[in-house]
Amino acid sequence: MKMSRSGMFFAAALSLALVSPAPLLARNIHWYQPHYMARVDQAANRLQFLSPHFAPAGWYSASTHYTLTNFTQSELGINLFFNESGVKDVPQGLLGLTSISTPYTQDSVTSIAYANIDYFEIRNAAPSPASWCVYPMGTKSGNGIICVSSEDTAHQVADALATLAVAYGKNMSMSLSVDMGPMTDKEQRKHPGQTGCLVREVDADGPAENAGVQENDVVHTVNGQECSPRNFNAAVRDAILSPQGGVVRAEILRKSGPLTVDLRFPHLEVPAAQLRQQVANPGQQNAAEPSAPAAPPSGVRLGIQVRPVIQDDMAPLQLTKAQGIVVVSVENGGTGDTMGILAGDVILQVNGSDVSDIDHFVQSVQSGAVKNFRVWRKGQTLELIVPRSL
């Protein structure tokens, strides 16, 4: 994927890069500020847990359905394998003037390389079923896009990816919150003798929008200097490197008259050293931090991977309290799959008894007397019956 908007990228020497944008739907970009997770294994578990809800970009047709068939991750990045099914019109006849609707299936893969990520954008792709998409922005092509059903989930995905990218050596940046280009002839006629940058798009909820910057504004000066994309990039860079964040002051030319606004950027705090130490020494734990719950081996003859429910699961799983165990993945064709267990289910009870922890769950399964599970799924409880003796 080639980067489509101007952006600021931090390499070791804090070099700058600017790439012209491709046209996008107005107001579909929402500004994203990274919130890094404390541990690398938490980020990896979060992606694994959310992955069954992922869809690739471009899922705009109600007649097309994507099923995640495999999810892999390594120190290089992640790979998402989808099976696409739907109906498409196939031309018929010698001239192809008529067509018939034909069912089809095909496989596709979405790959995201950590090394290619400079920063993230979150875009609203409504009316797509997976209407919020995480765009890894970078100067290299080939990075994939992940779409999910809610803005909150998109932020969780971006946070987990940002954590892993930093842990595996990438220096992350932050979106400028505004896309600018040179003044057009039309704008120069409106503001004769003036120079500046034309605002082509403003991210929702970002520093530029919060300051009152609008599309088609002309930014005349940045921190007292004549505006250019490079000057604006440098001003934002200095602001987010400031320990408490910083302000970019912009003088704007607008039809109603000139005005001055302050764009307030937060400090970009990246725990790179801490996260990279965890990758270099995976067996070491920082005593000052709680250890992330480790996912146990697959359930005994159930073909499922589970982990404890943690506090961060309550909002995405619509739980009122942290209880039970979360199903991370389900083996195709296994007993759990046959029962109808899905990734993201929370197993609350086995044979009518509450599941207190993973050891209790495993012991219950190993007893061979499991008959039913009570699970929590999307705000409601379901009873799932074991189809045969374990």
C-alpha cells in the first residue's frame, strides 16, 4: 500500500517525508494517537483475540462475505488469510452483452510488515459491514489494511500493532491531523500576493480540527515562518518531542478574514527500550508490571485456545465483570467447532458450575463428564451442548 497522505516519519535521525494524497471520502479519517500496551505478549494476545472479527479493506458489498481461515504472526509482522465468497455477474454470449449471477469463492491474504509502519490512520468506511479500518501508513508498498465493526475495536487493533512494531525495532510517528498542499491558482487569486499551504483535508477529532482549522483554509505562516509542508512537518515534530507536548501556531487566510489558531499536539511517548528488552529477553518479567495472563495449550480434545478474562476485555466483550475464560481460537472440525463455540466467546459455566480459572476448566474437561457449556456472546448467554463424550 503506497502512502496516500502527507505525514511525518521518525527514523533514527528524525528524517521527514512528504507524499501527495489520493482522493478520499470527506471526513472519513479520524485522528489516531498511539496508546502503547505495557507488554509485548499482551499486544500479541489482543490481536489474536480480535482477529476473528477482522475483514480486509474494500468489504463494501452486502453480497460478499469474508471468513478468516488462518492468522499468523512473527517478529516481522502478521498475516491474515481469508476465504471470500459471494455472487458476481459473469458475462455470457459471444459479445458478453448479457450476464448471469454466479456464486464464487476465492482465497486472499492481508499482510502487515512492522518495518513498513510509520504511523496509523483510522478511517470510517461506512456503509461497509466492517466500517472502521486501520491503515498502516508508510513509504513502502505492500502493507495491508484491517477493517473491524467499531471505532473502539479499530483503536485496540492499532494500539496492539503499534506496540509490536516498536518492540520489533520500528520508530513510530504520529499523524499531522491535516493534509496540505500548495495553493491553487484559484486560492492565489483570492489572496493576491500571499503565500501559504492549502488545507485539503482535516482529520476528525485531531489537533487541527480542535483548533478550528477547516478544509480549504490557507495556512499563511507556521510559528511565524512562511508555511510549507516541510516547515509544518518540522513544527509538529518539535511539538510532539516536547516532554509535555507542544503548540503549533498557524496564521490562516480565510474568506471571512485572517485568524490565528493554536494546534496542540500531545507528547509522543514511546516505551521502545522497555518493549525491545522484552523481545530480547522473553523470559524476564519486570517486577514493577503485572504479568500478562499466558494462554494455555489447546483445551483437552476440544480444539480451542483459551485465556483468562482480564479487565481490558470488559468493554469489547460487553461484560459487567471479569469472569470466566475467553476463547481465543477454535480449530476447524474440532469438538469445540462442532459445538458451535466461536472465538471471542466467554465460557462462564461447565455443567452448571462457574468456571473460576483455567485450571478448573481443564480439570472439568479432563474428567470426561462435560455435557454443556454456558457461554457469553455479544451481550447474551447461550447453552452449548457437547455432541459426544470427551
